[in-house]
Amino acid sequence: MSATSVERGFRTVTPIDGSVVVERALASDSEIETTLARAVAAQRRWADVPVAERAALCTAAVEWCVARADELGAELTTQMGRPIAHSPFELRRGFQERGRHLAEIAASALADIEVERSQNFHRFIRREPLGVVLVLAPWNFPWLTSVNAVIPALLAGNAVILKMAQQTPLVAERYAEAFAAVGIPNGVFQYLHIDHDQVAHIIADERIAFVAFTGSVAGGQAVQRSASNRFIGTGLELGGKDAAYVRADVALEHAVENIVDGAFFNAGQSCCSVQRVYIDRGIYDRFVDAAVALTNTYVLGDPRDPATTIGPMVRTDAAESVRDQVREAIQSGAESLVDQSRYAAERNGTAYMAPRILANVNHDMRVMREETFGPVMTVTPVSGDDEAIRLINDSRYGLTSSVWTTDPDTALRIGNRIATGTWFMNRCDYLDPALAWTGVKDSGRGCTLSRLGIETFTRPKSFHLRLTT
């Protein structure tokens, strides 16, 4: 395990070399009680702060983090193993883009909805904050996943308590430093280092008004069980088995470059990584040959080396689980197309795993049914749109899917038949802050980002004023 439990605490073990890089105590019962009470008191005052002022403070905190992207990126590499060539850009790109956009649209997203303003009546709907929001964020993209909930919850006037995965605990601490540095009032944002039992206890506390969780299906089910006796909302982003469909009219080079990156970036450890690729039979061989050639240029190694383009997976047991999926598929007839001898860093019993492209796969294989969460991409020839649609929808997940074509009308027509939260044309593995980030089936429920994502952290309150003289 990379984040190991110790007596009333935990250690974060880096996948780079197995050394301990962070050690923290778990919060005590009294610390949890103090945190909850402080959040409730702070939230009441924070809700009275004008939206424009809340947005300015949130923007300043985001920029504080972005200004330290190199330092925070290096910390991230050490904690979870992403190459240093990539880690700082989690802050400089997606984190900054999302934080800025949400702050810019906050005033309009939270404005009253006017129904009638006349001589006799003033009727409108106001969006009020929920109260105290618990954010449970994962390790794989800790800045990106947390900003989706932390910033809109604060913009809406809520207080936030962040629980970060034990693999990346320093992210929570850096958030606290940022908010303190820009002057957000004490208690509006707090974090706790806690275990699963403590999380369940906090969710059951009447002072928690909403839970935003990003993680596994099993984790989402646990959150739901903990909240089941209370009438509170839960936002659950639970992962995917995302698919790409490559049509015959594709711009082939563009598709190969982006799909391969969408499959292997962050060692495939992304909820929206491209795991299943369905390719028109007429161009199947050309696509596969180009994808294998590009994959062969990846450099597996120590993520602290700027030349490394794919680092270790987060834990040895995670890598072994992915290897098990691959072995099972090969035993059932799948073919591994990438020459593993090119990757000297890969060794069984370590977190280092080279990318795989698997052909001759079918939907009876676990590698096609279950979320892999590792550097594995499967390729399957299809005879046309109908077969591609059927296979894409043959999954318990529905987070994102994509089509690669030069025909936007066809892209829209196909997209209307795909069960997915986001439908891309000629793009993948990206969250647009102006669009709702959501999923269907076992990919979860609720949404973040966009105007709708800010509204998630509010409740409607109707005002019906009859004017008399």
C-alpha cells in the first residue's frame, strides 16, 4: 500500500522508490467537533459576503496556487508518481482554467430568477447556500478534481471541509495555505486528515449539508449508505470505461495523437481516460499501426526525470491488478501489440507498468467490462455506426465518449444515441469548465462545473411578495 495506516495516523509511500514521504496523524474526535462547529459559524458570516467579493477571494487563492505550480507539481510527483514534466500543468492549465471560469460566472449563476416585478407583485427565486459541504477528493488528479467542488461551493456561500486522499495529503494543506494567504475568513475552508470510519461519522452529522465525492463505485456506494438516513444531497463522480469511435472519414494523425494521449496520460489513471477504441474496419490497420508506433516513443521511468513521459502507477498492488486484467485477456485470446522489451523499467512486483494496446478483445473480458485505471487501451474493428453505438453503450459506465470524424452532423446524430455524460467530437480526456461535468449509470450522478455546477451547491427559495398600498 502506498498510503499505509499507522496507530491513529498514516504514511504516504511514494511509488517512485517505496520511501515514506509524508506522515500525518488522523484528526481526533475533539478536532473533528471543533472543525464542524467552526465551519457552521463561519458559513453564516460567509453567506453575507457579496458574491463579487467571494469570487475575488477564490480567484486570488487559485492564482496563489498557480504561482507555485512548480513547487506544488514537484510535491505531486513525489506523492503519486506523475512525471515532473506533466505535474505542474495540472495547476497551470485545468485548475486555473476551471477556478477562473467559475469565479467569472458566479454572479450571473447565483442571481435571482425574476418571475414577475409589477405594481402588485414581486415574485422571484433566490439561490441560497446549503451550509457546510464535505468534499472527498481522490489522488489521481487531486487539484483538478477538488477545484470542481471546492471553488463553486465557496462561491455559492458555503463553508467547505476537504478530505483529500491519503496518497496526496499535502494538496489539502496547500489549499489551506492559499486561502489563509488571501484572507478568506477563518473556518470558511478547512481540511481534515481522517479515515473511512471517520468520514462516515461526519457524513451522518446533521451539520453536513452536502457531500461531493470523486472516486470508485464502491466508495460512492459507501457515501450513499452513510447519507441514507438524512435528506441531504450527494454528488458522485465515480469513474468510467470511456470509449472512442474512429470513423472512416477521420483526420487520422490527429485522432491517433489525441486518443493515445487520452489513454496513457497519467499512466491511464483517469476517470475519463480512453480505454476502449472502436475503429472502422477500412482504416483499422492504419490506425493501429500508427498508435503502436506512437506508444513506442513513450519513456517509462523515474518521474523526477524530465525525459520520462509515463511514470509508475500509484501503488504496486494497483499495477498488479491491471496486469491481472491484461493476463486474463491474453489467456482468452487477446493480443498485446506493444513490445514490452522496450520498457526496461517495468518489473513485476513494482508500480512501474508500461503501456499496453490489446487487440482481439471482446466484451466478455474483464479488461473490456471493468474500469482498468491503468495504461491499457483496447482496439476493436467495427463495421459502421450502428455497431459502434451498440458496443459503446454495452458498459455499466457512462462518463465520456468520443467520435473522430469530419462530419459534425453525423457526430451529433451518433451522440444522441450514446449513454454518456459528455460527448466529444475530435477531442477526449478533457473537462470544459463551461459545460456540466456529469455521468450516467455507474459513472455517478449530479454535476460539477458550469452554471449548473454552481447551482448544485445551492437550494432554491421562492419569494412571493404581494404589494399593497
